[in-house]
Amino acid sequence: MREVKDKKQQRYQLVMYAFKHGIKPTARAYNTGPKTVRKWVKRFKQGGYEALSDISRRPKHSPNALPDDEIKELIRLKKKYKRIGADQIKILEKLSRSSRTIRKTWRNADVSSRQRRKKHITKQNLREVKKQFGLFERSCEDTKHLYDIPEYWIQMKKLRLPKIQYTFREVSTGIQFLGFADELSLTHATLFTEYINEHLKRFKLLLPKGYRQTDNGAEYCGAWSAKNPSAFTIANEKAGLIHSTIPPGAHRWQSDVETVHNLIEFEFYEIENFTDRDDFMQKAYAYQLFFNLERPNTYKENKSPWQLAQEKNQNISQEALMLPPVDLDALLNKKFAFTAQRGYDVPSSS
């Protein structure tokens, strides 16, 4: 009986044998007890052949089951935060339930939007290598187009919000700084890197011969036919840094900054609503503070960038991680206005 695949057929034969020969002879023939034979005969009389299936032994009441109101709240949070995972929602909402319980609740309610990733073998894990870098010894910059995010696009067009995000990320700790503009240009990228360098210089975090890595985009290298270093390269060399570019097509070399581009899309742009450009900048600053000071990074021992920075530099000020995101268009206009103050409404040539 235990080994047979279709137990209903075996039980049906037992019942038919019992109808013909009686309960006890059937028990002896099938090497079981009379009580078991009576049970299957009774079930067959009540429900026919389908009643011979196993009945679930699942308890009708579980003392550890979540209350209905808590299940509804978890479902509401999933719909609110969309693609954000259970680990981050638990931190944001300070939930007491485990991430595993939260995910199980979502699956049962069929509201889990992210598919479980397949396990893969990491060919080259650079986690230990990155730990050895000094604070701000290696960093990377990249840009993110914002007009391809459906939840953000309508607000961007209606409220004249930024179209391009300029991102700086420190490799060993994950510290992130942001800039925004309406255009993708070498001028904006140069202003952004100068903004970052002045901030790091103020807190004595600008390491000589440190590396600032970018891709080969025109916003960093200038025209493809340029024979001289770009303004971006010169700005970093003036700060004592080395501007390095990745090999053509080697996008994985920018994985550190590309990772945060993915995170900010579903942790910020897909769930936030804005009233105007100033409100956008304030909320971007709030997200950046959360990212640098509070958000744990599972790839970096579940520690926040602030905790990792303290391990590398015990004297670092928390203010060093609190650089506000910069509106590069407004900064460029201020620079033009300052330059044009000389003479009688005639811009200075210097």
C-alpha cells in the first residue's frame, strides 16, 4: 500500500473484497486491521471512489499563522513599494516578521513581482579585493537616463524634472553622491566631478593618485577624434587623481555604479511622487542620506556605507557622507552669471 502509486485503486480492491468476503477476512488478506477496513468501506459508501483519496492532515488552526490584518498590511506594502524586496521593506517599515515570512505571504497572495533568481557560480568574486582599497582610493562615475522609467516619465514631462542622473560611487564602501541635469554633456560631467572633488578636499578625503573610473562616453572623454585630454580628465588631474576608462564594451567594469542605478530605479523613481523640481531634489537628498547612512548592503557584510567608512577611517565626519545632490543646470547658470558680472552687460572672455 505504501509503495503503490495509485492508492485509491488498491483501496478500491480492498473495499470490493470486503463486500464479498467480510471485514475480518479482508483484514487478514491485506495484512491490516479490521478498523482500517471498516474506515475505507465507510468512506466508499459515503463518497464513492473519490473518497478513497488521502485526507489532508494539515491542522485547521495554526497558532503561528499571521493575523488577517497583518497579511493585508504586508500586501499593501508590497503594492506600495512595487519591486523593492522583503529585506529592504523590513528595514524601511521596521517590521518584526522575518524576510522569509514576508516573501511567503506575498507568494500565497500572488503579489510577488520578482522571480527567484537562479543560483550561479561566481567566476571571480572581487569582494575581498575591494576591501583592501583605501577610502576614496578608487571610485567610479556614470550617467543614467531617466526618461525610460514609466512611473517617472509623466512627472518628468509635466513638472520639468531632470532627465539625466550623474552618479558617483566609492568602490570599497559603496558611498554614493548624485547630480541631475536636463542634458548629457561634457560640461555637466565636469561640473559634477569638480563638485565632488571640492567636497572631498574639504574633508581631506581626496587621496593623491586615486583612480576615477568612467566609461568611454563623450560626456567623459569628449569627441572621439579629440587629440587632447577632455575637460573632465583635466579637472580630475588638477585634483591629483588619475582618470581611467574601461576597455570598450567591458560594461561589467562599471558594475559598482550600475548596481546602484538598478537599486535607485525601484527604490526611488518607481515609488516617489513629486510636486516640483525643488521637491524632487529634496526627496533625492533624503534617499541619498538613507543610502549612505542607514541602508545595509548584503554584498558588504550587511553594513551601511557609513559603517564601512568608519572602519577605514575612524576620524571621518558623518557630514562627509551628507553632500546634497546638485542641480547641475542651476550650478551652470550660477557660473555663467558670476562670469558675466564684469563689464557693462558684456560677458568676460576669461
